[in-house]
Amino acid sequence: MTTTIDRGTSSAITTTSARPEAKTSVSLAETIKQSFSMAYRGVLKIRHNPEQLFDVTIQPIIFTLMFTYIFGGAISGNVHDYLPVIIPGILVQTVVMTSIVTGTQLREDMDKGVFDRFRSLPIARISPLAGALLADVIRYLIATVLTIVMGVIMGWRPDFWGAVASALLVMVCSFAVSWIFALMGCLMSKASAVQGISMLIMFPLTFMSNAFVPVDTMPGWLQGFVKMNPVSHLVTAVRELTANGHAGVHVLWALLGAAVIIVVFAPLAVRAYMRNT
């Protein structure tokens, strides 16, 4: 007995018929959701490795005590009068410097091959990077709260809602700056190199500002740089907010600078990340 197959009536299974419509784009809502999912992964990493929080828990306390008691008498005559000057400066310096860790941890994850897996998933290209940066906002929050609490313990009495607004402002600006270090983490080959170069950039920006001493005590050639320094604008904005809750032009400059940094460096970081992985 023979069996015949009617080849004329049979049809081959093709990729087109099996998957007639392939999804080639991710919507904005899905991108935001995926970014927060990646951020949750970062939060879990912090929970299982609490030593990652040592810098944001110890550094604000040490810096606040050290700078206040060393420079307070020399600059303002006493510690109490120096607190409204130094606490906003320490707050900005501590939280902005904390964003450096974003680049180093990103480089370490890329060296371990974690982001190679993320790149193969059907998710938005920006979500792994945005998620890692969003998770670090928790670090900024801890550093911000500890710095403000230390200032209050030492006698600083800021405007309550001004302190809340300044905390949000500093965290937003630090999140924006973290995109710069994310780009560096994608471009450099070692985490130690990311940290070293980042410190060389951030130390002049933070110390050559109005964060610790009055601008008029500096040489004339340096005052021009200090007045144009974006860190100085942010420090002045925080001082105005914590003093009387006033949101002046410096707040607008700080937010505008943060928006420009994100618009410029976020696409560059994503492109470098895709090319590197």
C-alpha cells in the first residue's frame, strides 16, 4: 500500500506566517515601566549588599562635622553663624559627589556581562541605564537626609518646606549629573579609571565654588569662574530655599542645567552603552 502526498495543496510554514507582526518599537509608557523594573533590581542589590551605603551614611556625617568646626570660626566667627553657609554647601557637594558611584558600578556590571543579557531582552534600550540611575536616587536621598539632620543637630534651623524643596532640587540635579558618569562608565575600560577621572572633574567644581567660603575672599581671576560654576548656582539656590523658602532665579538655572545635561548626555550614554555591550 502506498501513500501519496498532494504537494500542490500543502503549504510550507514560514516565519512570516508564524509571526506576522514583529514588535519593533517600545512605547514611552513601557519604557518608563521597564526603567522602574530595572531600578527595582538596583534596590535589591543595595538590600543584599548594604555596604554599598557606607559612603552615603558616613561621608555626610564626617564632612559636616569636619568642615563646620574647622572653618566655622575662621570664616563666620563662630560655628552657629557658619551653619546656614556650610550645610547647603556640604549638602550639594556630598550628594553630587555620590553620583560618581553610578559610573563605577555601571562599569563593573558591564565587565561582569550583566548588560549583555539586558541588551538581548525585548526592552527599551535606555531602560537598563535609566533603571541603574534611578536606583541610585535612594543613595542621594539617604545622603540628603543625613546631612540635613546633622545640621539640625548642630543648631541649624532651616525653613521646613524650603529644606524639602532643596532636597528634591539637589536629587534632581544629581540624577542629571549621574548621566555624565554613566557615559564615562560606558567609555572607559576600568571602574578605577572612571572613579579617578570623575574625582578630577568634580573636586575642582565643588571646591572652586561658593560652597565653603565667600566668593569675595577669592582672587579676582577665580571669582569669574566661581560665579559661572553651576555648582555655585545650585548652592545659592539651596541657601535661599532653606533660609526663607524663596525660590529665586538660581533654582531656575539649576533646573535648566539639569535638563540640558539629561538631553545631551542621556542619548550619548545609551549610544555608548549599545556600542560597548
